[in-house]
Amino acid sequence: MSQPNKYLFPFILVTSLFFLWAFLHNINPILIPHLKKACQLTDTQSAFIDTAVYLGYFSIALPAGWMMHHYGYKKGILVGLLLYGLGALLFIPAAGSRDYAIFLAGLFVMAAGATFLETVANPYITKLGDEKSAAQRLNLAQSFNGVGAFIAPIIGGRIILSGIEHTKDELKNMTPEKLTGYLNFEASTVKIPYLVIAAVVFTLLAVFFFSHIPEIKEKDEKEAGKFSFRVFRHVHLKWAVIAQFFYVGAQVCVGSFFIRYSRYVDGIPEKIAANWWFVAMVGFMLGRFSGTFLMKYIKPARLLGAYAIINTLLLLIAVFAKGTTAVYAVIAVPFFMSIMFPTIFAMGISGLGEEAKIGSSFLVMSIVGGAIFPLAMGQISDATGGNIQLAYVIPIFCFVVVGYFAWRFRNLFTDTVKSH
């Protein structure tokens, strides 16, 4: 069997996993305003939804990498699917009790599962072929991540969001019984979607359990030896971790407050704003496919740098413009974000051999940026009387850092990888 055919089935099967963490991340822009309403939260409190997810990544990434290093790719996938499914099931009691802490616990466990899946899937895809085309191959797999990214707003906008938006005065004037009934109804809308998610995940778990997933052995596996921090002697990995930290922070900031932002700058109702975010996620998916194509002709690092500049300009418009123009600027950002995560990831583990496993763990761990920067946005909004538009200065700064990484390592795939 030829090498491409040998790796075709595992490539398809592992690529299916990319949908799961895309859904986890891209349902948050729906959950944040929804649980803000159902659990009566402030902007800062609602931002803890992102914090729970990305702290899950931060705390589980190294254990996931250690397990993959010692027990292989397949076992890491099985553990990830189990945790993801169990976390989804926690949404059922959370909705029944309207307990925000249980919602956060469910998100944390789902994120722990997604951490295992990402820590395994990203480096595994880069190993299924020539290293020079690793970034292009990972972008292709991540294109299916884009499918999950645009399906999440559809499910959230049509099933989770009720479209019922009461003012503070209307809520104050409700009787306690009517208010409790309304809040319980809002919380209950998550039950069916997350029950279906759990069923799909446990089905995937069974498929992977009974399927053959080949281990990819590296020539330097014996020499690599220990799972250690020595991997940071590779300067390009160190900077990739920094860039990924800021990129994920930007990605989460842009999406998590979009519904609030749309209401603030243009008075758009939540369901319509969710539909607009769906359009943005379609752009994200198309950006992945088109970016994969463009990398045949443009070096990945240079495309990354160009997209970082474009997003910086779009967000400057989002901060200073008014009305529909500002909203359109934010909607355009995901198209140019699309290639960033997989490109930074592939650049970071380029030339690492067996050490790509520990490098992958740190790159996934750096996703904790998604826990930190949205809190900063929430603080800015709460401190300025709810001015969520001003808070979009945070992702602008993040994209500047991504642009610097792209410029510094613009010849990474043509130059010899250096270690410090």
C-alpha cells in the first residue's frame, strides 16, 4: 500500500475530531449571553465561561502530552472522547438546578477532553506525510474544524437562544414565581443540544475503540527520551507558544462578546446577531479552505503576517466606527483568523521530531490566553458602563503579537531550524 493510501483512513478519522473542539469554542458566543440572562450575570461573570474552557486546556495539556508520549495517539483520543462526553452530560443537571458552577464544571470537563483530542490530533496530522507540507495539511484538516465553527451558531441561535429579551425594569416588575419560571425556561434550552452532543461523542468513542490507528514512530524517538522543558531550546517553538497564547486570546475575544457588541453598537437583537455570527463562521470555514489553497503559492508565515495586519485594521474600524459598519468589520475578522491557529502550530513543531509531542502540549497549553483576555474585556466593559466596543482594543494588541511572530519566522520552512 502506498504511503498516501496508508494514511488516508486515519487522516479522515482523526480529522472528524476537529469538529468537536470547534463546537466547544464557537458555542461560547451563544452561551455567554444566554447564561448571562438565565443566571443573571455581569459581563465579567459571564466571561468565566471562556475561563473555564481555557483553564481546562491549561491544566490538562501537559498530562495529555505525557500520556500521548508514553501510551501513544489512540489512547489519548479515547480518554479525550470519554471526558468530552461526560462534560456534555453535566449540562443536564446544571440546567435543572440553574447552577452556574455546574455549567462551568461541565465546560471544564469538556475542555479537558478537547485538550486530549487537540494534543493528539494536531501533531498526528502533521506526521501523515511530508514535513514541508505539514502546515498545508494541518490547515486542510482544520478546515473541517471550520464546519463545527459555523454549525455551533446555528444550533445555538435556533435552539438555545429563546429570543426573549427583557429589560432590567421588566425583570424587576415580575413576581418571584414568574421570574423563576422565566429563568428556568431559559436555562432548560441547553438540555437537548448537549444530550445529543454526548450521544455523538460516545458513538465516536466506540468507532475509535474498534478502529486501527497506526502509531507514527520517529527516527529520533530513543534519543528524545524524556518529556521535558528542554524543548524550549528551540526558539521558534518558544515564540510559537507566545503567539498562540495571544492568537487564541484574540479569537475568543472577537467571538465571545459579538452578540453584546452588536446590540451595543447597532441595537441588533440576540437571534439576529447569532445569525450574523453564523455568517462570520462561514467566512472562517471558507478562510481555512482558501488559505490551504493559497499556501501552495505563498509561504505560510507570510500569509499569517498579512492576515494579522488585515485583522488589526478591521478591529480598529470596529472600535472607532459606528453602526452597521462596525459590525461588518468584526464579521470579517474570522475569515482572516482562519489559518492562524494551525499555521502557528505547524510552525512551532517544525523540525522537532519526537519532541513534537511535548511541543504540541505546550502549544495546546498556551490556549489559556482564551481564559485571560476575555476577562480583561469584561473588566473594561463593566468599568466603562458597559462599553463593550472599547473593549475590542484587547484583540487588536493580540494580533500585533501574531504579526510579529510571523515576521520574525517568515522563512521558517526554508531555513534550518535553530536552537538556543
